[in-house]
Amino acid sequence: MTSNEDKMEIDHEGTELDVVLPGDPINIARKDDLKLGPGLTLTQDSVICIKAGLLKHFNKKNKWYVESNQKRYIPAEGDPVIGIVTYKGGEYYRLDIGSAHQAILPILAFPNVNKKSRPILNIGSLVYARITLANKDMEPEVACCNPKTNKDEGFGELKNGFVIKCSLRYCRRIISQETEICSLLKKLGEKHEINLAIGMNGRIWIRLKSDDTRDTIYCYDVIKRAENLDNDDISELINSLND
Amino acid sequence: MATRADKRSSSTIRPISITTSLLSRDGSASFSFGNTKVICSVNGPAEVKLRDEKLDKATIDVVVRPLVGTPGTKDKTHEYILRSTFEGVIQSGLHPRTQIQIVSQVMMDDGSIIAAAINATTMALIDAGIPMKDIVAAISCVISKDDQILLDPTLQEMENVKSFHTFAFNKTSSSLLFCESLGLFTDDQYFNCYEICNAAASAIFEKMREAVTNKLQEEYHIES
């Protein structure tokens, strides 16, 4: 046991970026109970990196992963996503979620439905759903309810509103409730009452209570502008919203 | 040592510049050796046409667009070279029944086009986040009439030479992934070229790492 173990995470601050490129061997001292996240793979007895990014790890749980940004979404179980209905069938809908394969949304994956009372979705409708099955050899499956509680938990059709496309990392940042972005959204919420749905597939849905086009575009612009800003610049952006 | 037209020594590479994420595709990069410049874009893993679908791995589709005009036999050869070089490096088994499309467009041609195209493709694949076992760097050299090995030749230097060689290496073991040689040469000359190019490839890997680091620093100063 080293003293480092008490630290939850090794932070890579300032210039001390631990940049890894595909093919880089990763030095892992402890082999017990090793968990590898995205961007790492085990070959024979060594761990190598398969994506470029920042190497991060949790010392206590011996979890390692590569933090990187990309535009293409790869489905992962449990992710909330925003999909567009592309096909309507007797048993299921097909959703475009931005990944290589379209996701299947069974009509029974809604709360309180049976064969007779199916949810009404048309081609082109927006749906907020959670990924329930993600396997590289199978089509991804999504659901709009929690099977345990049979409640929608906020998932379902997204009516009206506007979809913002952004990088996957920006979605992750918002979902992890990074403080600066949160205060930016709160600031926007003071002026306009906003409904927000964040999909991990690089889509953000906004709908203002007033449904005013000008205000919607204003909110879109502010959210989109914060994508490439650091925390200081976001604070500046929040201040500039005051006038 | 005889100087070259651009006052480089025989084993110096022209200035390398790398830009990433310049197009709206999933990944893109431009790579230039002096006045030779190639832009490459990568899209994927995306939906695949049924007839191209492979059940156990991703289909890698390569398109090479020449500087002017429509793609000809030379460009088809370059497509084949890129595909065969990167098929072994990309972990296509992780995304079965999908397509990874690589489009490479020549922007300026001043010699060593294949090498620039391979390097641009590596950077674009990194940018797109395609899983790879390793990364690739390529470099060309010529053996001139007076038996001198000139690294990274310009278009002018590629005329009237005894032979022209292009090598592509991987990073971890710096072993050969692809090589193409045209002309007459002895095996000693060939291995000399190999050694010189191998050393030059590690310099290119350094530039690649630098480009990735710069981009990440720009993106992540947010979190520090």
C-alpha cells in the first residue's frame, strides 16, 4: 500500500498533461483488480493505449481510462441519448442516434403501454431515451422507461424545441454538472424558462417555455459559444449576459 | 556534402506542419512536408452499404483525390497502399459491420506525396478517435545520380534519380509496415535508405505527439 492510495484521483493539472498516443504501452504497477476504461486494451500481459488523449486513473479502485474528445458516438449502456425516429414498425421504432447502427425502441419500452395503447411517434419525432443494450455485434436498444419502476424518469418524446449538435465531450461536461457550465445554464434560466435534455450522443435539446424563436436562437448561441471556452471565459460570458 | 537546391543537408526533412480538426467530418488533418500538402478526412464508424458489410470487422474504404482532374491509376495505387498499410493498424474488430471512410486530398504536390498522405491519414484517424494498435509515419528518399541518399525529396529532386524509396514504420517497434522502391539500387544502398528513413520516422512521430499534445492542451486548459 502506498500513500498515493488515499488520493481518489491523480489530477493532471496545467502543463503536466499525460498525453498518450495509440500504441503507447501503459505502465501499471498494480495488476490486482485492474479495470480498464475506454481507450485502453489488454494485449497478452501488457496494457496498451488505442486512442489519443489524456491518461487518467483512480488509484483506489485501480481504474484506468483515456479521456478524449470525438464527434462520432459509440453507444454505451446507460447513456441518455436523443434520437430521431426513422422507421415505424408494428413492434418497434428505429431511432437515429448518430452511431453506426440505428437503435431499436420497442413500443413496450414506454411506461404503462400494452399492445393496444401504443405511444404515438411519427417519423422525424425526437425521442429522449436511455440505452439498454449496447453490444458491438448487435443493434443498440433504447427504452423510455425504467423497467423496475415502470416510470418514464423524464424520458419520452421531445415535442417542439430545438436540437443543438456539439462534441461528445461537451455533453459529458454538462452531464457531469461542471460548475461553470451549470451556472451559465442557471443564468440563462433566470431570463427564460428552459427545458433541457442532454444526450450523450452529442445532441442537446432546448425548449423555452415561451417558445419564442428569437429567444431560442439566443439560448442556442450562448450554449454553443460556451463549448470551446474554459472556465474563466465562461465566467466572463456569464458576466456579459447581465447586460 | 553537396547542398541541395533548398540548402538542406542530405538527411534533413523539410519543415513539417500538422493541423487537425479542420473539417466538419469525424476526424480530419492536414500534413505538409514543405510545399507538399495532403488533407485527409475520416468518417466513421458509420453505416455501411450492405454489399460492403463485413460481419467480423469494419470495412475500410479509402478514396484518394488527386490535385487536379479525376482519380486515375496512380491514385488507385495510392488507395491500395493506404488501405493495406492501415488495415493492420486499425482495430477494425472493435466495430464490426461498420464503415471507416478515409478520404485523402492532395493539396500541393512537391514530391513525397505517398509519405505525406500516410502521415495525414494517421493524424486524421487519431483525430477521429478510431481505435488503433499503433500509429504510422512514412518518409521518402531518393538515390541521386552521384549515389547520394537525399531524404524527403522535392519534385525537382525526384527527376533524374537512380531510385526512389518510400518507407512506413510503426511507432512502438519501429518496424516496417510498407515500402515501395522504384529504380535500380544495390542491397547496401537499400539498407542505408532504410536506416536513414527509420531515424527520420522517429522525428515525425515526435511532431505527431507534439501536435496531439498542443491540441489537447488547447482543449483541456479548461479543466486544470
